[in-house]
Amino acid sequence: MHPLLERFLIGSPYRRTIAKFAKGVDRYLGAITILAAALLGLGLASPVGYATGFYGISGKIVLVSDIVILMKSGQGSVALMVGLLFILLPILNISTAFDLWYKHPLDGEKFEKFNRRANLCGRLWYLGVLSIGALIYKLNTASDGVIYPAIYYLLMSSLLQKFILTRLTRLTALVTFVDKELDEN
């Protein structure tokens, strides 16, 4: 493998991170994490649909900018829920996976903390998918609702996040088990 591509896939060759122990499709988890982040950015910044009178929003629905519109219209709880489920939770998922993959060595002090956070993110992931599904349903059932491809970018990013978190959890369990076995011998 070309050294530049290997550096991109597993990070620093001098750190003993989880990326160094990955085999097969797991070697591409770093690149898949970057793809999930790009899809999330596209989904948040692009219009996800069109509706009139949709929680006080008329026209194209862009999640990032419509939070401000919801706040101004007195629907702060809806704006908070949108911000939490569509922005903060996916960013937490992606940043945790990225940090666990590239940044923290297996024997580092923060590795266990990020491993527990990755497990928690894997459990909270369902909230994000359910909210995307609810948004698709609400736009489909609106009288003049139209869905744009950006909603599928969000959905694809969310599915990639689950794939990444599942594989990372499995990989960290295997590596820490083998690491403990080597320490005992």
C-alpha cells in the first residue's frame, strides 16, 4: 500500500491507536468517518424538503437556518430538539469515532473514556434515525410536502455512523482482550 494512503487510513505510524490493529474493511473506518461527516454537512446545509406551514416554516426547509426561524417564532423547544437530534448528536458520534480511531492510543488515559462514549453514542444513534424518519414522514404527509435528496444524505450519514460505531466497539473489544492476554503472559 502507498505510504500516503496508509497514513490517511491509519493515522500516525508512531501511535498505538486502534487504527493500527484494523484488518480488512475495518482499515477504512477513518475514511468512512470522514465520508459520514461530509454527508452530514451536506444534509444540514442543503434544503431537506419543501412545505408550507410546517411548524411555522414556509418554503424550503434547511435544518441549520430554520433553527433560528423556530426560535424567533416562539418554538424554542422544537428548535432545541432539532439542534440536539440533527446537529449535536451526529457531531458527537462522528467526533467520538474520529478521536477513538486516530487520536487516542490504546494505553492512553483517555482511551477508556472515549470507548465508553462510543458505546453510548451507539445506543443514542437510534434517536437520530427515528427523528430523520419522523421528518420524512411529516414531509410526506404534509399537503404540499416535497422531499429533497439532502434528507437522504442525512440518513446515509446516520447509517454510516452506526456502522462505524459498531465496528469500533467490536474492534476495541478484540484489541483490548488481546492486549490484556499479552500483558498477563
